[in-house]
Amino acid sequence: MNPNMQNQPINSQQLSYEQFQEQVKLRQEQEQRRAQEALRNAGLDPRSQQVQMVIQELYNVENELKLAENQLQMQMDAQKRQIANIQQRVQQAMAQIRSALPSNSVQEPTMQGQYNPFVQ
């Protein structure tokens, strides 16, 4: 893998996902072309070139996996935030209901389907 490419992160904040993927793909193709050219310049035999191409492809697959993992992590984080916001809204609504009704008319909900040691 080209160390210069590692030091140049792609700013995914300013790109759509498709643009980001296309930019990553172009960089990978450029790396592959440079690697093949370096092999030709080094005078390696075709078998060594094949091995180097397989190694380069493995690096490409590794990069794709990292990108997919990062995308999945971002989606999970967004969903966690969304769930936390919904839970907060439910708690606020429950608090409003409790404050609006007389104190003896509101009972705490029981945990359905879960063991409750206080209920016989």
C-alpha cells in the first residue's frame, strides 16, 4: 500500500456516500497502477507480478472492509442517538402526564414479560 495515500484521508463529511466510494475506488485503482508499474520497472518476472497483484488486491479488499465497517458504525451510532431521543421524548411525555393527573390516578407500568420479584 502506498504510504502517501494513507496520510491523505478522504473527507467523507463533504461528500455523498456514492462520491466517497467513487473517490476511494479511484485511489485504489491509482495505487494498483503504480504498483504494477513499479513491478515492471523492478524487472520482476510474471509470477512475482501475479503475487504482487494478489497482495495489492488483498489490500484493496481490506480497505473496502474498513470502509464498510466505518459506514456500519456510523449508522449504528446514528440509530443509537435516534433511540435515545425517542426514549427522552417518551420520558418527557410520561412526566407531563404524571404532572397533569392527580397523584393517586397514575400507576407505574409493570414490566410485562419480565420477572418482577415484587409481584406474587
